[in-house]
Amino acid sequence: MGEVIVVRHGATEWSRSGQHTGVTDLPLLPDGEADGRRLRDVLAQRDITSAFVSPLARARRTAELAGLMDGPVDSRIDDDLVEVDYGGYEGRTTKEISAELGRPWSLWSDGTVPGDTPGETLTQVAARVDRVLGRVRPLLDGGDVVLVAHGHVLRILAARWLGLGPEAGALFPLETGRYGLLGHEHDWSALTGWNTGCP
């Protein structure tokens, strides 16, 4: 049985500055493009049959540079893999939000607030990633499946793979340009690798 390879897109200006980037469609930095190219060699060693990619430019470009949008891999854009809608916290750092609230803020315990967009609850994001996993699981009999998306949505997806609530995504930090492996031990869903960089 194959594994789910979750890939966070390469670095952007806001990922570097710590600004929450949900629906804002930023391009990769040159370093972020290099992240995508490094992933190509790693992924070429796997038996990948399918790839699901967030529609946002930073994820699509990472997938292209990693060699997932051409060749034998069945690749598709999946709207359920977009990043969390941060609402009124879009473009802001955790430090800025905490200063405004007068206490430490965490997406995992405090959630989002409405802004230019309505924001999204962890439960809503969990429903999206559960749909993704429902599409992915039947494909694992044929090989590995790659998901190219964003930090918070992939952390919630990892938690749901393990049968945990979405707030458990707090336990799975995933840096830009890195990947994780979701597989099995015997018949149990397991975390088989996480936050792994490329040489």
C-alpha cells in the first residue's frame, strides 16, 4: 500500500515574515522555487500515481517545479486543499494578533474572525480535508499520492489521517518546502515521516 506524501509549498514573502497567508495568492520567492526543484529528485524516487494540488499559485508552482504537473502522474487541482481562510487575521502575524487581543493568540484554540472574508473554523477545514482523504484512500492501493498545499491545512489533514480532532494539527509543524509521510503500521493509520527537508 502506498503512502500519502504531503508537501508544503516553497517559501513566499509572507511565509518568511510570519504573516498568515490564506486566500492571498502570493508567488514563490526564488528560494521557494529552489524548494520546488529540490523536491523533484526526492519525489522521482517514489512510486507516485496521483497528485492533488491546491489551486493557489504558490502550491501550483511548487507542484510544477517538483515535476508533478507533467508526465505519468495523474494530477488535479483540488479546491478542498486551499489554506485556512483566516478572515480578519489574513496578512497579520501571530505577534500582532496577540498584541491586539492583549493575550497570546493561537489558531488552534482561538480560531479566526471575520474580515474581508468570513474566516473559517477548524471544523470547517476538517470537513474539507476529510473529503480529500476520502478521494485519496482508494488510490493508495496503486502507489503513493502527493498532496501539495499549505501549512495549516496539511497539519489538520495529518491530524484527521490519524483519527484526531483538527486542533491536534498544532502538534505537526510543517515548514515551507518540506514534506511529510502518512502511511500505515499494520492496519493502523500512522505518521511515517514529518517535516522532512530535501538535501
